Amino acid sequence: MNKKDIIDGPGQCLCKHGLTRRGFLTTVGVGAVSAIVASGKISAAEENVPEATAEKVMVEKMVAVNLLVNDQHHRMLIEPRWSLLHVLREHLELTGTKVGCERGECGACTVLIDDVPRYACLTLAVEAEGKKITTIEGLMQGEDPGPVQQAFIKEDAMQCGYCTPGQIMSIEGLLRANSQPSTEEIRMAVSGNICRCGTYAHIVKAASRAASLKQS
Ligand code: FES
Ligand code: FES
């Protein structure tokens, strides 16, 4: 992909928003570029440059990626340091994936990458290019919840619900690899997902129910 082709909106998905360069600048305001300079995100040596130059510097620091999320392609300009979690939530508006520790400890940010559960907070968005990314939104079957989501509802496997999307994605990943997991295998699969409400017994039951639902 040519960076020039998608230069219209850093962090914006052009497939979704269809923004032009002028549209982007109108949306965020030229002042936002100045704000980035002012906030030190552009090095001191680059301060006091004309706004058009500052914008160019910002764009030059970005890379073009094509992310496949929930079967939809998103052509984007992103910063190489952005995590997949950041891009999903802040730029693709897929807020079902939750922010917890942001250091690989809680599992709230779990998504599937090529059907394998991964922490989106520890995955750079650029690493995920060319791979199939699935978020909790991608498990929906139209307007209806998918089998694992249904099983969580039936088994009352949530209290505050903050960990739930991550738990569901870990179980979805397990069931894609192993359609009839044992209780021990279920426990292992969600061992990287912390639930501060302590709903673990219900989560294991939900995973068993989801396995049956998927086979029915
Ligand atoms: S937010 Fe990613 S593991 Fe906690
Ligand atoms: S249901 Fe509250 S953190 Fe798990």
C-alpha cells in the first residue's frame, strides 16, 4: 500500500469514514497538529515549524497498514508504537475490547489473532497486519449474541462484566481449537483472564455450555 494513497487521516480508517486530507484537518482542526507539537510529541528540534510542515512531520512518522478486523479491511495510517488495543478502541471504535492493566496481566484486552487468543495491549497494531483479528463484536450473529456470549448469559457468568469480553474471547479461541475441552482445559484457557468479581465457577460452566451450543 502506498502511504500517499491513504495520507488523508492519521489514525482514521478511510474505509469507514472516507475522510479526505481537508476533511481530516477540518475534523480535528489544524490546531490539533499544533497541540501535538506543543505537547512534545514532536521533538524539540521540530518545534516552531510552520503548521503545514508539522502536519507533514506527523504523517511521515506514521506507517500505512491494512488491518483485517471482524472480516472488514481497514486501511489506516498509524504510529508504529500504537498497540492493537489502542487502534481497536480509539480509532475503530470497537470498545468491547476492554482496557485493564495494559501490561499483560489481566486479560481484559483479549482478542483473537488468527483464531488464537492474544493480549491486544501487548500486540503492536503493525504486528497484526495480514492477520485475521476478531474482537468480541465479531462474535455477534447479526443482532444476536454468538454461542459463547449466550452461554455466559445463561450461566450468569458475570457480575460487573468488565472482564467478560476477554473471558469470552479466550473461550472462543479454545473452542475453535478444541470443540470438547475438559474442565481442566477450560481452566487453563482462562487462566490469563482475571475476574475481580470471582465468577470463575460460572465461567467454566458457561464454557461447557458454549461447547454444547456450538455443536448443536
Ligand atoms: S489490558 Fe491487556 S492484559 Fe490487561
Ligand atoms: S465479572 Fe467483574 S471482573 Fe469479572
